[in-house]
Amino acid sequence: MKISRILAFRVELPLTETTYKWSGGKSVTVFDSTIVRVETDAGLVGHGEVCPLGPFYLPAYAEGVRAGVRELGPHLLGEDPRQLGKLNRTMDAALKGHPYVKSGIDIACWDILGQAAGMPVCELLGGRYGDDFHLYRAISQESPAEMARRVAGYRAEGYRRFQLKVGGDPDTDIERIRAVAATLLPGDRLVADANTGWTQHEAMRVVRAVRDIDVYIEQPCLTYEECLSVRRHTNHPFVLDENIDGLDLLLRAKADLAMDVVNLKISKLGGLTKTRQARDLCVTMGIAMTLEDSWGGDIATAAIAHLAHSVPTEFLFSSTDFNSYVTVSTADGAPQRVNGRMAASTQPGLGVRPKMDVLGKPVVVVE
């Protein structure tokens, strides 16, 4: 089986709640997503998705995905999409860095591998653990009272894990954490995610001010060293996200006891192949994980679901259902939230069927 053609489609994903806000005054109303389609000479077709959270979040931007596919595509024609290790070595040799560009292609090839094997991707990734798994809900940055109100509303939909977007004014953030914590019920989990938004002294103030609250602190500062210093001054369980972009940082963080949970984003690491490596390393080291991506719609959500479902239950802290955040559906068969939980498809591959009328005409064709 050989890759015969690679296409990329641009799809806009408006938010259900109109605007998503996080640290530093950043906000998005419409996400620019790229759907990658890998076709083969055997007739099997796979799909992946890459949707950066704007160019001001991680070193990734939407048009960069399409430019990268144009650059990488010619090197992959004629390659066997089922040989994921070899395929990733080819991509890394042809394009240094830019892991997010490679992610959509890698996911699409896992989709093809699953279809060829007649197995869901999660089973190929190591096995399906449990019937379903926990989802978290991100709470966009608003006033303390409004964020507390939203948490109560999402709990009514079945969510029990809440990722509070902080990283703004420390005094307001302290109020946000306290207001939301006051609404929690037994079994709920609260994460205060600063998305690198606090300086070190601000983060120190916040963690001291909420030391009596059961809350996880996620990525308070920009650099790893700043986060580690905050970690060493608090008893709160600690989550790292933006700083962990490879196995080297993961090993360093374990050696430093820098975190209790790590947030693994598929496109940040370069696809399912490399995120699986990070997942296996975390299981070996005893580190819990949130499995997700920067953003996306139905296809990204399907990939996330398969990866999350392949994580041993005791090591999966949470995952996410990005397709419930947006108003546009790009594929049939994508997993859907049920009472705050989700399950990966049992169909071969990712189990999704893209809506070609929604995808429209390709913006990149490599053949």
C-alpha cells in the first residue's frame, strides 16, 4: 500500500459560546482548522486534523499547517502509511521541527492503519481501558461570579472536572478560584490553569492565598524553571502543559518532581505516534495525564478519544470533547459526550466519515 495523494482542507469552527478567553487577554471566536486527507493506491483513505489555538499560544499557526503539508507531501508520496515509525522518520528528516505540521498526517495514517487491520485506533495504540472516560470542561475567563455560574451549569451536563482559565490579575484570580471552589461537590476536581500567564511572584501570591482550597495548579508561569520554583513552594497538586513538548522535558520534569499530572497535546508532540511514546513513558514513571490537543472539531476529538481510551484508567486524569465547543460538525461517527464522559469509536480506524460538503474544495493538493 502506498500514499498516492495528500489533501488539506480549511474549515472555520465558530464557538458555541461565541468567545473563548484565557490568560494575557487572549481570545478566539472562530478557530481555523485544517483537515488532512491521505489517499492510497489501495483505495483506503485516512483523515487527521490540526487546529492551533491561535498563533499567540504555542509555536504553531493555522496557515503554517497548510504550508507544511505542501512542503512535506512530496516526500511522502509512495510511502506505506501503515509503517508509522518509518513515516515519522521520513517527516523528521524532510522537515526539522514543526511537529504540529506532521500531526495531521500522522493521525490520518493511523486512521488508514486501523482500517487496514480492521481495528479501532485505540486498540492498535495499546488497548481499550474501561467503557468510557472522564472529560473536563474549560471555563473561559470571566468574572468570578460568572465562572462559578458556568461551572454549576456544566455540572448539570455531567462534567465533574473543571479547568478554570486564570492567569490574569492575581487578586481577581484568587476570587475566581474561591468563587468556583465554593460551588464544588464531592467528587468534583478543580484545575486553575494560568496558561503561563503569571509572573513568578504573582503565582507565589496566588498559591499561598488559596492554600486551603483543593485545587490543582496548572502551568502558572512561562518557563519551566519558574514553574518548578512555584511547585516547590506549594502543596497543591501540580500540572505542566506548555513546557512539555518532548520526551527530554518529560524525563527532566520527572527527575525534578516538577509535576503530578502532565497535559499531553497531540499536535504539540507531533501526532499519535510520538504522543503514544510520551504516554508509555508517563505510565512507566507513574505520572497521570490529560490527553487532548490544542483545539479541533470532530476529527481531532476522535483522535483524542482513541488516545485517551488507550491509557490505563488510573493514569488518565481527564480528556476533552472539543467538538461540543463548536457549532460546525465536520464528520459523521465522531464520539459525543454523554453525561460528562466519552468513548472512542469501535469501528476500524478513527471511525469517522468526513462531511465533504462541509470541507469544500481542498486548499492543498499534493500528488
